[in-house]
Amino acid sequence: MPIIAADRLEKTFVRGRGARRRVTHAVRPLSFAVEAGEFVGFLGANGAGKSTTIKMMTGILHPSGGAVAVDGLSPQRDRVALALRLGIGFGQRTQLWWDLPLTESYRLLRVMYRVAPHDYAQRLGRLAESTSTGP
Ligand SMILES: Nc1ncnc2c1ncn2[C@@H]1O[C@H](COP(=O)(O)OP(=O)(O)OP(=O)(O)O)[C@@H](O)[C@H]1O
Ligand SMILES: [Mg+2]
């Protein structure tokens, strides 16, 4: 049995009503299988539906159609049991807290990822330098 099996998995987001109704087919019917022990890269352009697919695999989102099984469990039905058995890291925007200044988000992440203070200072300096628009 594959460790991950997606069967015509799909997700459609609907926002707004009437004339302002917007439908996004974030994931069109997608089927694939991953065997235990396989390392898999999931590539696609921005907006291709990667995060949405992974969110359905973890139970964060419910599919609009089809189904996915992870380690024999349904992420939607068995969300808590599955959460104890998987690890997931999201990058980019979802790594930041809207209510905190950027630098505070970075400080928190430094602790979570156990980055040594001197490494942190060095990387932050490099980042600030590379993005600086000042004179
Ligand atoms: N909660 C949501 N409501 C409405 N539309 C959404 C929502 N989440 C994602 N979308 C839309 O669904 C599509 C797929 O988004 P998704 O975030 O899954 O793409 P992605 O492949 O992870 O992109 P990126 O490489 O930028 O992370 C995009 O058009 C996005 O705007
Ligand atoms: Mg994404």
C-alpha cells in the first residue's frame, strides 16, 4: 500500500457572491501514489496548487472532490491521529506573523530552528545588506 495515495483529488475555492463571485480551480483532479521510503519533489509554478495539495494531505483543507489517504488514514476523518505521525514545514509568507514586526518573527524562528546567535546575526546582516535600498 502506498504511503500517500491521491485519487482524483481536487480543490475549488469560491469567493464572493453574485457578480463578484470568483471561482479558482486551485487543484484540478490529481491522482498519484508515493511509496514508503521514496523521496519526492513536488514542483510547480507559483499558484499551481502545491500548498493546497499539501494542506489537503494534512487535513488543513477539505477536498472539493476525490480523496487522499496518508499512511492509510484519511487526513480529514483522522486528522488528529495523522497529525501525530507527520511533520510539515511551510516557508515564505506563512512563516511570518502578521501582527509582529518582521524582525520579531525572525527572532522567534531563530529559537525554533535553533540557529546559533552569531550565525543569526551574520545571516540577518547579509540579508539586510542584500535588500537594502538606502544610499
Ligand atoms: N484560501 C484560498 N482562497 C482562495 N483562493 C486560494 C486560497 N488558497 C489558494 N488559493 C488560490 O489557489 C491557487 C493555488 O494556490 P497554492 O497556494 O496552492 O499554490 P502554490 O503552488 O503553493 O503556489 P506558490 O508556489 O506561490 O506557493 C492560486 O490561484 C491561489 O491564489
Ligand atoms: Mg505554496
